[in-house]
Amino acid sequence: MYEILLVVYLIVALALIGLVLVQQGKGASMGASFGAGASNTVFGASGSGNFLTRTTAILAIVFFVISLALGAITNNRSKPADTWSDLSKPQTEQVKQDDSAVTAPVESKKDTDVPN
């Protein structure tokens, strides 16, 4: 269920981004930046939205509803216990040091630029 909602969420998000980018703004004409679009009303001359604006509003509502649903599902999920959750317990496995593998000290070369 969670994975299906996540895939639908991503598809809705991409569709919403695409619809917003396709739409033309209210004052998108060239003269709008120089004051020619000032005669329009505050919310534009069109009373009701067209197909793109209605679809954008529906996708935005679906996006927010799925966001809330995914948040509720994620909140109720139990997290698997990891090894770092309780650090008060001592480590059960001790690493043995092998005394036979003693390395000899490395001699430093005098003609190199990088010190050892």
C-alpha cells in the first residue's frame, strides 16, 4: 500500500509540475512588464478557470491528500532495531591480537620530500 501511494504521489507531483509550467500567466504579454497590463482586474478578466487551471487545482488537492496519507502511514510504521540503538551494552565479540604478526619499523629515506 505504501509503495503504491508513493508511486502515485510521484506521478501526481510530476503532472502538477508539468501543468504549472505549461500554463501561461495572467500578464504574460510583452507589454505587461511595462505597465500595459494594468487595466486588467486583480484576478484577471476570466471568471471561471479553463481545463488547465481546474486540472491543476484537482492535482494539487490529490497531492496534499496523498501527502497527509503518506505521513500518517509513515508515522505508524515501526522502525527495525539497529545495532546503534543501545550503546550501553558491551561488545560481545572481542578481537584477539596476534603476537606473531609483529612488523618491523620502516626506515625513513633521507632523499624523499615527504616525511614519514
